[in-house]
Amino acid sequence: MEKHYTAYIKEIAGEKFYFVKAFTSFPELGLTSQLLNGYGMHKDFNEACSIAGITDPTIKKELIATIRDVLPQAIVIDINDAVQLKLMTL
């Protein structure tokens, strides 16, 4: 038996929500599918983990690190600079 966890952030109506899932798989039985054991959604990461039944601090730390690694890096571009640059190329 193996335990697997996933976590991600999704924006809903302009607010960020954490989604956390806990799965169990049984590779020793030759089963390839995973069973969903827990699922949590909340604005607070720790609350989402609690709802999903995840209490181990090490697992929570790994999940939040995974989320941070996946978050896209944003580049801020001043709209006025972009318009001026476009006008200069016309």
C-alpha cells in the first residue's frame, strides 16, 4: 500500500483556494488506479489539509513546496510603456 498526495491552487471568483487530495494505491495487488481517501478545499492551506485528513507536518511541508514550485513567475509590464513601444514601431 502506498499513499500519495497532491495539492494545487485555483482562483475562483477572484480568490485563491487550495485544493488538497490524499490517495491510496495498492501496487502489490497489481492495481494501477488510486483510491481517493481525502479531499479538501479552502482559502487557508492548513484548513484544506485538515479537511482532507492530512495532519503530518512533513507531508504538508512537501505539498506547499510543490505548490510554490509550480506557481508561474509573473512579469509586470507597465501598460503605458507597452503602448509607447507599440506606437514607436508603427
